[in-house]
Amino acid sequence: MKSAIKLATLALFSMALIASPPSVPAFAAGGGGDPPSAAPPPPDSRSAPKSTSKSKKKSTKQSSADDADFRQRYRAAHATIYQRNDYAAAIEQLKALGRDDNAGVANLIGYSYRKLGDYKLSQAWYERALKADPNHVLTWQYYGLWQIEQGNRDQASYHLTRIAAICGTGCEEYRSLAAALEKPPGTGLVY
């Protein structure tokens, strides 16, 4: 019965998504769990499939030493967030990477601002991440949780449909946001 309800809900959201224009502004979004596409993701990061169009903003390639340095510093910031919960320090580390246009970096900055309670800056960074990569599934999840925290359940449902379109209903990001939406409003949940 629960599966049938979920499938019916997904079908309804899919039809609504196809029938109407998106109701979420297409701004750049915050950071994500992934380092730049030139570098492999950290062991516990999640991302959506990358879009096929590649932006050629840089005319010179970075050396593999630069990529290794970036990955190491990115992982250190990731640990600062998820192991030490030191969001202010993580923001400094992530900004020092100099890759604010990377969806993974911007998403993590947005997440850190959200955890610090600065919802306005958090939103700006989530939008920056989505501008950098509209298929960055972790940003859609985190931004959906932001929407729930703001009381915007309809917007969070829209984010859930975007996640379903990117990675399906079986991915962790979909399950997490769907579970948060199933909880009654005002339960004081922390994400």
C-alpha cells in the first residue's frame, strides 16, 4: 500500500512537472558533496550524473598536483563539516579553495550556512550550486530540506520531483527528502 501511494505521488508530481513551468527560481545554488568534475569525488560524496554540456571558462588546464591539492583540501573541509560540525571553519576552508563556481563546493557552503542558521546566505549558495550544475542531486536534496525548514513544503515537493528525474526514487537523496516530507509540519526536526 505504501509503495502504491509513493508511485501515485511520483506520477502526480511528474505530470505536474511536465505540465507547468518550474516554480523555483533558477538561481545559482550552494555547495555539494562533489569536488570539480576534473577530480574524482570524495569517498562519501554523492552527485547526480553530470550534464553533457561542459563550460570552458578556463583556458589552461591545472596540473594533477593542483587537483590532488584541491581534493585533499576539499576532503578536509568535508570532514570539518560532517565529523567536527564546525561549519564556520568549513566555510572558510571551502572559500579558500577558490572554486565557488563548483556545485559541490557551493552546496557545502550553503549547507554550512544553513546549519549556522543563516538561511538567506544558505539559499544564495544553493542557488549558485544549481546554476553551476542543474543536476546536482545533493543540492536539490539539501535545498529541499531548507525549504521544509522554511515551511515551504510545496517547494520541497518540487525539489523531490527534480531528484526523482535525476536519480530515480531509489537513491538516498530521494529517500531522505521524501522521509522528511512525510513527517508532520512543525515537528522540530533537524536535518
